[in-house]
Amino acid sequence: MLFLPELEEDSVNGYFWYEEKGVGLGEDFLRIFYALSEEIRRNPLIYKTVYKDFRRCCLNVFLMRSIIESKKIKDIVYGLFHCARNPKSLKRSLSIRKQNNL
């Protein structure tokens, strides 16, 4: 399992965004994110395929999703994206992140 470097930036941004909404929400966000990261690491194939080899894992309470690409060789977690993002923008971001990390 590979977690791209951009995922760390996404999680830090998510922390600050939720912490602005309410004291302690950022901590809750990170706690759920890290727990879900372990679940992804253990069994990435349980998540629904949403585009080609990409799967989506949702942090439902926080309206965020993690995008995983499942390949025979390894699984890659590309980042955290807010559910309100435009799907075209999300595909563009995934494409850029994939190119940058080949």
C-alpha cells in the first residue's frame, strides 16, 4: 500500500478546515481518517469502484472521501477530496497526482 505525499497535505488541510468550524472537530477528523487509513491498508478491495481502477472510501461524518487505485502490484491512496467537489475537477486532480508520482 502506497500513500502519496499529497495525502498528508490533504489531511492537514482537512484538520484546519474542520477545526475552524468547531474546536475539536479537526482532532475528530484526524482520528477517523487514521482509523480509516488502517482499514484501507488491511482491505482496500472492499470499497466500491467508481472509475476504472479507482475506488472510493468515504469518511461519511466529514463529507470527505479517500481515493484508492487498486492494481495487482500495489494499491495507491491518492488523497482526500471533499464530496462537494466537481467530479471533473476530481478526475483532473487524480490524473495530475498520478503523473507526478509515476
